[in-house]
Amino acid sequence: QLQASGGGSVQAGDSLRLSCALSGLAFGSYTLAWFRQAPGKEREFVAAIYWTTRYADSVKGRFAISRDNANNSVSLQMNSLEPEDTAVYYCAAGYGVVLGTQTAEYTHWGQGTKFTVSS
């Protein structure tokens, strides 16, 4: 199971950190990722981590994904937030996925955590 936390409301330019705790999985064997879904839009890739990382162009340089193997968690540090970052954010885990960017590649999903960036 995946349990995400850290949502809320922030102002443009602020920072926010999302966390996702995983249980019941062989943590070290999974690529972990964050996706987001804005109102009226499809779910899109944000970032992924295995032993290296991959980012969507829209967040590159502003967001940083990290994993804590000791605590079975993955985090997303988000800086310089923009109103366009407003969405429900989902953490995901995929076995055998090489930093995939497609939702279909991930078999385990958290419930989503929402935050809003105001201008």
C-alpha cells in the first residue's frame, strides 16, 4: 500500500514537500514515481526514481524526488511553485519499470494528495 501526505494550499513561489509511505512491497525492487492530475486533465508524469531519476520537463530544476530505503518512503520536494502545479498528486510504484513515464507501467498507487498554488 502507498499512503501519500503533504498537500495543502500555498502561494506562488513557495515550496512544499510531499511524502509517500510504502508497505507490503519489496521496496528496493520498485521504481517509485509521482504523477499529478489537474482538474479536467489526464494524469501526467512528474518524476521517477530508481537508482537514478527522471523528471518531466515542466518540473525539471524545480522539483526533486528522493527515496528513503530505510523508511520505505519516497518524497517530492517542490520549489518555486506555480499555479500550474495545482493538482492532485499521486505516488506510484512499478516493478521492473525503468523510470517509466506512463501510468500503465505502475501497478501500485496511493490515494492522491491535493494542493493548490495561488498566484
